[in-house]
Amino acid sequence: MDDIRKQVGNRIKELRTNIGISQEQLGFKADLDRTYINSVEAGRRNISVVALEKIIRALETDFAEFFKNQN
């Protein structure tokens, strides 16, 4: 279970840094707290599908692209 949380967190961080925004900016765009974003990116927190959808939209991508090439 920890592995999937880390994979999702790493993917969020990768996409966030690719578009050059901070955790705080992502949190604002996704209507989530920066500390929540930090915990998800670090793999310390389970993420709901609703929160993941907010983050994916804030990252200006979609579920297919988010999970593309993920093992």
C-alpha cells in the first residue's frame, strides 16, 4: 500500500514541477491545503478519488495522462 501512495505522490510532484508551480500554488488551484499536497507527494497520506481529480485538473491534465507509463 505504501508503494502506490509513493507512486501517486511522485507523479503529482513530477507533473507539478514540470509546469513550474509550488505546492502552495497547486493547493490553491485544487482547493486543497498545501500541507495535504505535501503529505500526498511524500506518500504519507491516502488520497481520495475526489481529491485526486482536483489535483489532476489543477495540473491541467487528465486521468489517462496521469497514469500513463506508470507501473
